[in-house]
Amino acid sequence: MRVNYVSNALGIILTDISVFTVIPVLVALYYKEWNCGLSFLAAGGFALFLGLIFKFKDKKHANLETLNDIKRSEALIVASLSWIIFGFIASLPFILNGFNVVDAIFEGVSGITTTGATILTDFNIPKALLFWRSFTQWLGGMGIIVLFVAILPQFAVAGRQMFFAEAPGPTEEKFTPRIRNTASALWIVYTTLTLLCAFCLWAAGMPVFDSICNSMSTLSAGGFSPNPNSIGGYNSNLIVFIVTVFMFIAGISFITQSKVLTKFDIRPLWRSEELRLYIKIILATAIFLASILYIKGNFSVGHSVSAAFYQVLSLATSTGSSSENYHFWDLDAKLVLFFAMFISSCSGSAGGGVKLTRWLLVGKYIKNEMYKILHPNAVMSVKIDKRVVSNDVLKQTLFFMFCFFIIFALSALIITFKEDNLVIGTSAAIASLGGIGPAFGSVIGPMGNYSSLSEFTKFVLIINMLVGRLEIIPFLVLFHKDFWSSR
């Protein structure tokens, strides 16, 4: 690992992160929240100062303008450290506005990782802070590295390593000749959909400020809302319907969406096995839940369908917002929702969790292995969208799944012992690792918060959120001794 390359890349990213703190300053000025505005200037100044230290730490390489030959291992550490440092910077405005340090870091990391778990018990805080919560989710939804690959010339060639270090999914698909063009196209689609969502929410009667915050949280699959009762607090069926539609869109690969919108070709939609599975499993789960709500919950047909589709999509895509308090639903309905927390969304989407491509690969791999038991001489291959998946990708996928559930089980066990509550331990573990946010129970359920949990538990959840957002592999690599051999 070449320390100067890592240091310069981090310096470039951090100096540009400081620019984004100016936007909530403008919000603070509009609402005359002078002290809050100063806290964002301080956070931006710290990010700029830290970035300059990283960038010019080694005078010998201070004029390094390009990072085009950055290695995979170097890209991994840049991506990992960028998210960790950005999480701390995102927490600074909360700390400077009087929040407990651990709570502030929890809220900041929950924002950038689009988890949506909150420690807020009182939403009567400055508007700029409410905006910052949603804005950090919006930045994290597509990925801060993807953003900088799109806008920074220094990552013109190195962008490919950086791009896939941040989102190491089972495939490394690109649809334009240059990865920078890919990143730019993704952000154009992402921004356009966010603006469209905000307009629709405003047209449906939501206040302008709330429509902007909720649209950023919805398209990022984050779930933060300026309303303490989430989307259900607006008491509007039309708003629930709009958010449901955009949550569904947020769960679809933005690469697939970009192909459709930039090439005016809808064929990638029905050609994608993952998308077809996404539609089928969401429909099946939501219809099953609606049946339970109608039969056992005494819901009307329309209410049961609306509530079921909203909550299944919210948990499956890891958005985590709520249209109503499912804490009071029947146990059977809660079990369906717990299953939905493991569904996940498509690869390349804003959603967290396992990703449906991995479930698809594992399912096909198991099917092939069962067939080989009956036919030992058979030569089988796993295909996705009629393309053969390499053994290396299969091994990495199986390793990811193993690590995911090991981390889930360990963190659930630790939290259960610490909080002396199995429901909190199990649901908080998957809600943080999968980037979902709200969990189950009266404490951390859809209308609850994480403020009453111990600081140790919050620390475990912070790690889970970062590990889940980095998709585990880059985080695990950091602990290998060969990774830290530097020059």
C-alpha cells in the first residue's frame, strides 16, 4: 500500500466534503438559525483542515495530480476510511448543537449509511439539522465515492477501482466506456428522480421543506423524516402512495434505470432476472401480509393493501420509514415483516442488505449442487441474465453471505445480552447491518428511537451500520496484516 496515494485521495475527498456543509448553512440562514449555521461552518472548516493535512502530508508527493494507477487494496482503504471519517464529520453539527457525542456519531453514521435509525426523542430542533439528516442520507444513498468519481478529474482513470471498492457487489457491470461517465449518469438519474419525488409530495399537500427532506430520504432508501411520526404523520393516502412508488423505484438498480432513460430502451427492465425476482417477491410478500391484515387485523381491503405494500417495500428496500405503527399488528404480520427485512433490493440500488443478486446466485448454486448429487457427472454452471457467473464471483458471494449472517448472529447475541431483550437484540442487529433503521418493539419500533439503549449497544450498531454499507468485504480486509504493508 502506497501511503501517499491513500493520503492524497482522502485529502481530495475530504476537501470536497467540506463544500457540502455550505448547503445546510444556507438553510440555517433562511430560517435565521445563526448558531446552527456556525456549527456547519465549523464542521466544514474541520473537514477542509483535515483534507489539507492528508493532501499535503508528504511534501514529496504534494503535487500529485492524478491517481490513475491506484491499486485495488489502496482503493479499498480509501473507501473505508472515507466513510468512517465522513461519519464523524456528519456528527459534528449535532455535537456542536448540544448532542451527546455517542448519540451524535450514531445519528451521523445512521445518516450517511442510509440506515435511518435515530436517537431523536424531540424533533423540535433547528431546521438545518433536520435537513442535514436527510441530505447526508441522500449523499450516502448513491455513495460519496461514486459522487467524487463523477465530478473530480483526479479520479478519471482510478475511478473504476474506487467505484467498485465502495460497492463491491457480485458483478462489476458498467454501461458506458468510461467509469466517470457511468457515475455521472447514475447521479443525473438519482437527482432527477429526487426532484420529481419532491414535486409530487409538494403537489400532494406536503410542506416544501418536508417534501425536500422526505424525497431525499426516500430515493436514498434512508427513511429519515422531519415528521416525528414519519410518513404516517401527514395523514394522507396520496402521500403514502407516492412514497410507496418511489421506494419501489429506489430498490431498482440505478444502472438499469439509467440504461432505460438514457438509451430510451425498456428492454433492460424485463431482461433482468434480478428485477423480475424483485417484483415477484415484493408482490407475493405484500399480498400475503395484506391477507393477514384483512383477516386478523380487521383492516379494510384498501387499507390492508396500502399498509402491506408500504411496509414490505420500506423494510425490503431498507428505507425504514413508516406509514403506521406496525408494533400493534398481529404476530403473524410482524413475522412477515421480519422476513421482509432479509429480502433486500437490487444490486446497484440505494438499498442496503444482502442484495437480491446474491440470493439469486446462492439459490441457483444450491439447485445445481442438488442436481449433481443425483447426476455426479453433470457439468453445471450458474447463469445470471444468460451469462455464466465465474467461480470467483460465486466464492466471493458465498463468503459474503457467510460473513453477513455471522456478523448478524454475533451482534444480535451481544446486544441481547447487553439489553436483556431478545427482540431488541435480534431486530436491532439486522436493522443496523441491513441499513433498515426502525426495528421491532415499543422501544426501537417504527415510532420509537434508539436513545434509551446503552452507549455500548450504540457503538455495536454504529459498527454494524458502517460494515453493512461497505458490504463487509472492504471492512474485513482492513484487518489482514498484508493489507497494511506500506511503502
